[in-house]
Amino acid sequence: MNSGPTIHFTSNSPRRVFVAGLTWLLAYLAARYVFETMAPEPHWDIVVANIPVIAFFWFVWVVRRALKDIDELRRRIHLEALALAFPTTMLVLMTLGLLDSPASPLGLPLRDIWVLLPLLYVLCFAVVNQRYR
Amino acid sequence: MRNDLKERRAQREWSQGVLAEKLGVSRQTINAIETGKYDPSLELAFKIARLFKARIEDVFQP
């Protein structure tokens, strides 16, 4: 069996993920700003709406690279956090759907509900991480 | 799965950090294995056994 290269743990991976995530968020906010203030012409609106998509693909690429850098326990923790966060997110959205109300638990407008998803993931990650401490 | 990783590490007077570095994993991983919270992958189990010059079934018991 190939023992594989030694993994060197650096603080670069989390920082890169953070920067990529922040870039994605800023791209989204910039696109939103354009829509709210400039009302782009037809066809241009599609271009503007797709600006965050480019940042998203970069984010996914950075996350995939970061996953290769971390060790197997940390990978397991992320997997369990996802397994917890995904159905929790579904539950939140289903409940909001049942209520059929634009009001959300945090008082967020419907278009900002997505903020709950990373928050739930971070929360689930903290819970799972605690189990392996 | 039970293991005697902690005893073997203590015999060599290695800290968790030292063992983690030798195996290329985090200290949290070593701690989780020693406390039985996490069962390592087969690849890591082989690396551990090889490092301690033991058979894998001597280090890990079902």
C-alpha cells in the first residue's frame, strides 16, 4: 500500500477558503447593487446575475483543494456536518413553505434566507467537531 | 474498535503532537483514535502499525 506523501498542516487552507467565500459574497452583493441601482438592460441582466457564478466556481475549486490538504478526521467532521446541516436546512425551508409566509425566523426577507445555510453549516460543524474533541 | 496506541506512544515517550507529525495527521486525529472516538482508515491503520513495527491486529482489536 502506498503510504502517500506526508501532509503538512498549515493555516493557509482555511484562509484561502475564507477569501474565496468572501469574494463570492462580494460578487453577489455587487450584482445585487447593480440590480437595485442601475436596472440593467435585458441580456445584460443575465450577465450581471451570472457574476457570482464565476466566483462560486472559484470557491468550489478552492474548497476541493482544501479538502485534499486536511486529514481524514477533519474530512469526516465536514462530512458529518454536511449530513446534519443539509436536512436541517431542508427542515427550515419546508417549515417556511408550510407557513407560506415571507417572514423568516430571523426576520430575514425571503431573498436573504440563504444566509441561514452557511450559518447552519458552521453550527453543525461546531457540534460535530466538539464530539471528536 | 479498541487499540493500544496510547500505551505504544507512551513507551516511546512521544507526545500526541510528535506522533501526529510522524503520521502526517492532526493531533486531534491521534487523540480521537486513542480515546476510541474515531476509527482510522485502513491506510492510516497500516501506517500506525508500520511505525510501531507491529501487525495491524496487534494495535487494533475489534
